[in-house]
Amino acid sequence: MKNKYFLEWSVGLSEAFGEEPVKMVKAQVPGNANLDWLVGTNMPDWKQGANVNLNQIKELEDKWWLYEAQLPAISLEVGEQLFFVTEGIDYQYRIFINGQEAAEHEGMFSTVEVPVDSSGEMERLIQIWIAPSPKDELGTKDTREEAAQSCKPAVSYGWDWHPRLLPVGIWEETYLEVRPKAYLKNTNITYQLAEDYSLAQVHFAAEIIGDGEVVFTVYDAEATTVLNANNDETKEIEKPKLWWCNGYGEPYLYSFKAVLMVDGKVIDEEVGTIGFRTIKLVMNEGTWEEPLNFPKGRSAAPITIELNGVSIFGKGSNWVNPEVFPGTITRERYLELIDLALEANFNIFRVWGGGIINKKDFYELCDERGILIWQEFMLSCNDYRDSEHYLEILEQEARSIIARLKGHPCLAIWCGGNELFNNWSKMTDQSAALRLLNKLCYELDKDRPYLMTSPVFGMAHGSYTFRYLGGDNREVYEVMPQAHNTAYTEFGVPSISNLETCAAIAPIEELFPLEENEMTIAHHAFGAWMGATWSCLDILEDYFGTAKCLEDLITWSQWQQGEGLKCIYEEARRQKPYCSMAINWCYNEPWPTLANCSIINYPSTPKKSFYDVAAACRSQLVSARIPKFSWVGGEIFSIDLWLLNDGRELIPAGNAKVELQIGDKIYPMQTWDYEEVMPNENLEGPTLRMKLPEVTQGKEEGVIGLGQNAAKRSRNEWQKMTLAIKAGEMSSEYQLHFLV
């Protein structure tokens, strides 16, 4: 059997390769060298205040890093072999054993194995020299353009919600491994499902180093043996239980064990899981008819996920690195965030192309919990030029990534990267990098869909504020009913972070009034994206007036974020089946921000808006299309009712009671008696209208001005107006803004 030995590491920085480090500090492995240095040299906490901008942190970008560890003397049995194995080092490095170079490598997502001479009993020294992070000379200095000729995640070079910090170091499992003379190199289980899903033909294959016989055993979820098979053999499973995503069925997993036997003795084994399912991307209903005119051009790209023959409405979020320093991500951290996705009624994550390829725990947990994964390769918002060296490293990394992930049933879509077909990236479907990725995905994993980038024609990214910018000023309530897209794969409404998150950045008295300065810019309240966003203080003041404390700003912004996102998710669902996906920007964040579009604050604390999104993403709900957020007494309040039904369950006939509450008074509107709704279909209901009472400071008297005069008077003269639609577990509630 294979045996692993984990080492104790130290790390230090140098001005140049081979130069003695100025100091060595204790290293956490997996971890990141520059984070270990910050801790080991007692530098100020980089997450607090404006410390992330300190010169000594910036200066770490251009240093060399040396990891050192002693290799203990290990006695080997006859025929056993010793290997040094690293599953990921960020990003360019050279490995030395006892002063002799054993390997040189570029790329953080591929495994490197080095045989170690096991003769003698002396301890050995292993050294890993890591070069400074690559910076494309043609890219603008200190911007993400510097990532355009490497496979290092572009987000590390700075984004509108991520600080510029370039992690380096041993970020994945790294160890010594003793292997028997013969061992399992890898296993590959593939299958074909009958058209009616009544039968699975399963092929079992293992790559063996040395000689031996392999026996596979498959177990059901109750650990009962389903079948046994030999290497390179195909067996059948009758009536296999299928893997489904959240909201459509159980994510059923079989398990398997592969054992390698030599002379009747088990000498190595591997275990894993199998999820039986089919997955396709098919054209959305109505898209073949577009465009209307001839000569006919390109129709919208297929973006309806068909899982086991059932059309899925994708409800989810854009997943970003849970940590700035990816080596510190743990299974427990993944588990917290993925379990929250179930609470949000999500069934898909788009793993955004500016970030890392996640650790294996992420995909295993998504398998278990039924979360589909749209996996992008590490290209984002750059022109990844077709240089020979870049394409060589991209192919190496892509092959490794595909081989590692293709066995996961959660993996739904491969995608070349984020926002590559536009005027800031300037890539096309003729770009060699994207043609290469398409080729590799087809060759190595041809049954899984592939997209060149997101968005492609028919899909939408943006916008990212409650009220549109650039002089438009329309609310999401006005824009979304007019939108016509097959999928909304990025959209957002920002908010200020939870109070405890803000307090972790700086004392509250330094944060209010919230003003533009080095610290608030560093934590993205200002200057992050298009001016004053993400705090959007001007929008908040227009609706709510002058804030008296930071808690006011948090309450108002998270209220707007929740209602705005609820509007977008529900409107996208109303546009089904032409639309088949709604994925907000974004789910989580990698460090504490003062404001951004996330619905979960760092490390894993939901904002109020998270629960609003969860309500909007229930499989079945009664929903209201509302024309605007802010209302004035005397106006005609008008809503369109809908029943939204995703999944495979029927909604029986019933009724919904609609009422409006302003202050302490409830105003009944109407009861809707609806018919049954078939699985995976929606039902459009009636339009309801009601003249709003003319209210002054909570009393039904006087007349308030309308239009611009009302907007001017509204500051500090408003209250919540609640629209409640009561229909059992499908009930919905909307919190609107009423001027008094």
C-alpha cells in the first residue's frame, strides 16, 4: 500500500535565485509563502485598515522564495520506491534534493512527482525555489493585464472586490510517498446510459505501474455490493439510481474500490464515487427563430442544461476564491459555503475564470449536495495572446485539470474563461487559446458541454447596481421586464457589509460618516467600479435621506440589495423557457470588504439579502412583477401575479391572498384562485391594481406632492410598505419604499 509522510517546512525570501534568504520562518503547508512571511515577521494584519497597501507587502511581489525541509530516513522493503509529490505549487519553481536539481516546473494546477534516491540512512535536504509571480511586459503595470501570458489566476493582480496580492507557495498537498513495486497510477470509470435510463454500461480501467491484477467493486449508497469487475472490463447495472441536482431529485452516489493484487495479496487500492447522469446544453425555446432577418446570422448559444432528459432552470451564484491566499482554504470552509448554497435553494455555481481551480474537497462536496458546476479555465478579462510558451503551459494545465475533474457528476459545463469576447479582452473564437481548450475538452471529456466564454451571444452580464448608471437611472424593476436574454450569468446589486465585518476592518467610529480615503478605497467602498460604487451613497441618499449612523447605511443598502436581487431572480424565472439561468454576481468574498455585490460576507456570514435570494429561488412560489421600488400616496399600485414552478413536482390548484401593509394598517387587495401548474412550468396570473392612500407621517390625511417634488421631500420622510402574497409554503413578501 502507498504510505504518505508529511514534512515540516520553513520558508524565507531572497532578492535572487540561489541567494541566502535574509531569514527563515515556519511555513504552513498547504499554505502560501508570503502569508507565512507576514505572520512570521509580525507585519501588521493585512486585512485591517489600509495595511494591504503597505510598501513592505507590495515589495514581496518581486522576491524569490525558498522552502526547505529535511527528508527523514525511511527504510524501504524490497521493491518499494520513494517519491516526492506536490499536487500544486504557485507558480514557477525548481526542486532540489541534496543540492541536485530534480525538477523545474511552471503551473500551479498540475502534479509533479520526483523519485528520491532511497539508498543510505542519512537525512536529506529538499529545497524548492519559487520565482516571483509572472508579469507580462506588454501589460499595464500593476493591473490584471500582467496576467495575460500565464495560467496564474488574474484575480491576484487586483479586482474591484479583491486586493492586489500575488500568492506564491506550496498551496496543495505535498508529501513523501512510499509506493510498492507495483501500484495503481490512476483509475478511470466511464459509462453509457440507455436512452430510457434503464441500464448503465460501465467500463472499468486502471493504469498500473508494474504487474498485477485489478478488481473493482461497486457499492450502492447503503454499502451493498452492486457488482465486481476486472480491469478493462464492461459490466451492466440495471435500473441505476440517477444523480440529480438540488431541487430536482437526490444526488445519488455509488462508491467504488479498486484493489491491486499481486500473488493473491492486496498491495494497493483506490476509492471513489460514481454518479450516473446525462448532461447536455440545448437550445433555449424560441432561439432558433432569432435573428429574424436574412441573411440569417448566429442564433443565441445553447444554455439550457438538460439533466437526465429534464430541462433545468439554473439558479445560483458566481463562486470566487474563498480566500485571497488559496493555500489556506480547508474542507470545513468549503462545507460552510456549500451548505449555505442549499439553504439558498441554489443548484449551480459558476466557478469564475479569474480565480483558482478549486481543491478536490470542493467538487466532492458539490457531488454530495447536488450543486452543478460551471467550470471556467483560468482566463479572464485579458487578451491571452497566442505565444508558443503560453499555449504550452495552458495545455499542460488544462490536461491536468480535465483529468482531475471529469469524473465528478457535479461538473456540468467547461468554459474557456470570463468576458473574453469584448473590447477590453479582444479575443474571438479564432483565438488559439480558446480553440486549444475546446480541442482538449472534446478529446478528453467529449460528453460534457463546452462554451468559449461567458457571456456569448444571447446571454447577459450586468448590470451591478440597484439603479443603472451613466445617466440611465432606471431601477432593476424597470429594466428586467424589458430584458430578453437566454441566461443572466452575472448581475448584481451591491450593499455595505454586515456590521461585524466592517468592525473587523476598522473601528466603527472611523467608518462613519463613510467617506472616501485610503482605507475605504482599499476595502472597495469607493473607487472600485465606476466611481462611488460599491457603497452607492448617492443612491441611498436619494431614497432614504441622510444616515445617522453606519447601521442606517447597512440596513438601507442590504434592503435594496435583497429586493433588487429578488426582482432579478424572479423576473428571469418568469421569462422561462426562453430564459433558463440566473446566476448573480457574486456569492462570497475572499477577504473582508466594506461594500460589494456579494451576498455572503467573509468568511461565511450571510447578509440579509442572502435570505431574500433564498426566498426568490424556492422551487415553487407565488411571485409579483412590481414596476418600481418607491411609491407615493395617490398613485395606482399595480402588480402582475405569477406562479413559478421549477423542478419535477406539480402545484395543485389553490388560492393566493394579496394584501398591502403601510404602517400599522393592512389594505386587502384580491384573492387569486389559480389552477394546477404542471412540473417545470409557470402560470401567469392576473394584474392587480389599487390606489395608494394619501399618507402624511402615518396618518391618512392631506395630499403629498408627486414626481420630482415628492422625491425631494422623501428624504427622512418614508417608511416600508409590505406586499404580502399568502399561499402556504409558496407565500412571498416584498418590502417596498413609501414616501410619507
